[in-house]
Amino acid sequence: MTEISELYDKKVICPICNTEFETKKVRSAKLRLIRRDEDFLAYYAGESPLKYNVFVCPNCGYSASESKFDSITSEEKEIILKEITSKWNKRSYGDKRTWDEAIKAYKLALYIGEVLNYKKVELGSLCLSIGWLYRIEEKQQNETRFLRLARDLFEEGFYKESLVGTNMDELKLGYLIGEISRRLGDKEQALKWFNTVLSNPSLKVNPMLENMIREQWRLIREG
């Protein structure tokens, strides 16, 4: 009996150039979680779905996370054709990806997000994912650079933007800013953000997050 591969091919139609292409995804039934870091990076035995969350059109270069890929306006389409496609050397990210190829796909998605003026929280999430990929590769200097970018974008988004339509709420975002600050060695900022979330009455409906914050808060105070 043939062993079913961890990866499968997903057919995607590019909303910019209408090219149909295939990109790899990890079968959810094959995922075996080993552990999870306090900033939500998940480690798996075998392929990580993190590598494949960004789709890249091999024809026009349009790149975005799976959840964002089809959300494109006609004005944004024109911007992509002018700013990305006109300079794109056709290449595919549709096969099994190395960590370095995954990083390149995410960086392209980040660049496009900047060109299309994504919300700060969306840009921050892409930076955090790039930081995670560098952490897995044990490239600490690059990880630190992208964690700092993520933290700063998350802070700006927290204060200035609506979180509607993002994968964040105030509690999760505040916790992440605190935890990333802790990882960056910025204890004062970390405690400030943990205290901000702990003082939010809505936290009572999320006891798991409350326990995580109290544990991280304790680690800082004891350190």
C-alpha cells in the first residue's frame, strides 16, 4: 500500500492574470504537533504548513497569504501589474519548499503588502512569520530584525487601526506585542503590554491566554 504524501497539490487561479497554477499544501491529517512557542510558532514532525501559507503566481509574481490571495480590487490589480509583474522573472514556488524558498515567498508577499498598503497588523503578521522561519533556521540576527519589525507594526496597528478583517483581537495583539518585546529583551515594554491585557475585562473569557500572560509576566519579574 502506497504511503500518502504529507503534501498535496492545490489548484489556484491567480486573480491578477487568471493563470491557473498548483501550489503545495500540507495535509491536515498528517500534521503532528511537537510543541508551540509562547508567540504561537508551532513545530511539527515533518513538513510545516507555515512554509506553504503564501501563494505565489509563477506567471505574474502576485504573492499573498492564502486567506488574502483572492481579496484584490481592480485598482490593486493595476498596481500589481505595474509594480510587480513588469519586473517579474517567471519562476515557480509550487514545489516542495526549502526554508529559504519559504522566506523568499513571504518577503515577496510582504513587499506586495507594502505596495498595496495593507493594514499594519497584516504586515506585522507577515514579518512575524518571516521571523519564525528564521528562528527555525537558527538565524538569530535575521529573526530579531523581523520580530522588531513585527512588534513595531503591531503597536502602530493597535493604536491607529481597526482590527476588523484581521486575524487579531485586542487581547491577542496586546499579548503578542508583550511577548515579542520579552523576546527582544525589552522587559519594560513587555510588562507594560502584559499589564494592559491583564487589566482588560474581556480577558476573563479567555482563561488560556490569561494563564500564558501571567506565566510570561512571572518569568520577567523573576528574571
